[in-house]
Amino acid sequence: MESTSEVAGGRPTVAVCVVTYNHAAYIADCLTSVLSQQVDADVLVWVGDDMSTDGTSDIVANIARAWPGRVHHMVHASRLGPIGNYRAIIEAAEGDFVAHLDGDDIWLPGKLREQLAALAAAPGCSASCTNALVFDDEREPVGWFSNAISGIFDTAALLRRGNFLNHSSLLYRAEFRERILALPPPFIDYRMHLTLSEAGPILYTSKPFVGYRVNAAGSMLRRDNEAVRRQYFEAIEKALPAVSPKVRAEACADFLRRVFFRSMSLRRAALITEWWPLLSGLSGESRPRFIARCALQVIAEGMRQAIQATGSFLLRARLRVLYFR
């Protein structure tokens, strides 16, 4: 798997890392959305094809032939899985900035131009993320990824709020990619975001520059929610030593809130009993204080969900926010 690129002087090069597996219905739109970005930069694309079996490989190969030197099609000799796939293309990619994009998502016009300008104006920031429009498999809009306000988020802020950054919007300085490659797999995108935030805060804009496909076939969140929970916990656990005791407790309470609502939707009270000892111990707070903190988180989330459901009913709209912050 060899990929080469020429970096033109005076213009930044953006290495776009696209992972795909059986995305035949989506991958052409995905790559077209990258190649059509109007930006004063050289945009090179590395597509990690994890032995797709549905025709995805043929589609990517045709696009690579149409864009020689711009699109690099990397077909792995064996299945690597999502993280192995990302690692392979991140290692191969060359550029001043690295962007991540899942093969079933798309970029909206102006995405790279907005982020490159923002990072140029904030040299101390390690990365940039944007909001996303959320749509279903039929490309029907269903809402927004997050209601978070634009700002600069350090590690403590990301731990307090939990994961609200859209991974397909991620753009970071290439000097920090070794930090990503050093992470022991498996891990989720939240671990990447926290790791990058340790190198410098992350710029976030509430303007949506990504089209995010929710619950697409092949999504890890759809396939294995328990694995995601485990990796989410590991991401928090590894980041906590760098923050204050209060932030530690807030991060643990936020995660337990997520577990609570997941247990409600699955009707599995055992999830609470499984995670309570781990999170209570990790929080460092007394049992009564941590219970009170978690209760406030659950009540606040319940109110947010009730307000959203009521608004959708009154407005007869199905648009919603995936991650309230």
C-alpha cells in the first residue's frame, strides 16, 4: 500500500482520510463532496477500503482513475476493522493538516475554507470541528448533531460536556497525528478528541459543515453499543489525571447519565448496577455527593428531552438534536 503526493510550496496540503466498508450507496457522494471543496489548499484524499464486498471498491477505483494524484485508493489485504483502517491511512497520508471522514458522510460547501481560516487565526489550537446536519439513509433531514455554542474547548471542557464533536468534521494539524497513532486500539473518536485537546484546545463552530448519516448500516454505534460504552469509559479514565477533582466527578456523572438513559431505552436495569461501582469509584466523591450530582444530570437531561419532544409535537416537526450540550 504505497501512496505518494507532492506538496506545493506556499499552499497548505490537507490529507483527507476516508474510511469505508460496504458503503456502495454513499461513497461516491462522500468523495465528490471532498473534491468539490473550494479552498486555497491542495486537497489529497486517501481512501481506506476495508475489503468491501458490495461494489464500493469498484466505485472508489473509478473515482481514483478520474482524479489521478488526488485520490489514493488503499485496498487492504485483510480486514483491519474501523480503527486499523484509520491507522493505515493516517500513516500513509501526507500533508500539513489531516482530516477524517467516514465513507457514509459528506462535507458541505465551505467546510475546509472555514476550518483552515479558523486554525490560521488560532495557532495555539490543535484541531477544529464543526456541527453537522443529520439525515437518514434516504437523505431526509432529521436534525442537528449538537446544540453546542461555538467556542474553544480544552480537555476539561470536553470531559464536562461529554462527546459532542462530530468525527467527520475533524481537521487537525499533522504534527499531532503521531499522538493518534500512538493510541492503543480499540478506541472511539472521543479518545482522539481528548488526545488532541491535550496538545492544544479544539476550535468548534456551531455552523454545520458536515452531512452526518445517523444509524447507517455498518455503523459501529449501531452494531455494538456495549463496546462503545467500554471505549468511552477508557477515554475518560485516561484523560482524568490531567484535570481537577471537580471535572473528574462531572465527567463520571455525565457518563452515568448516558448509561441511565440507555438502560431505560433497553429496559436493562443491570446496566446501572454494572457501571455504578466503576464510575462512583472513579469520581473520587463521596457516595451521597455523587448520587446528587448524577440525579441533577438525569433530571436536566430528562427536561431537555421533554422540551424537544413537546416542541416536535407542537411544530409537527421531526427535527431533533442528537447531542444536547
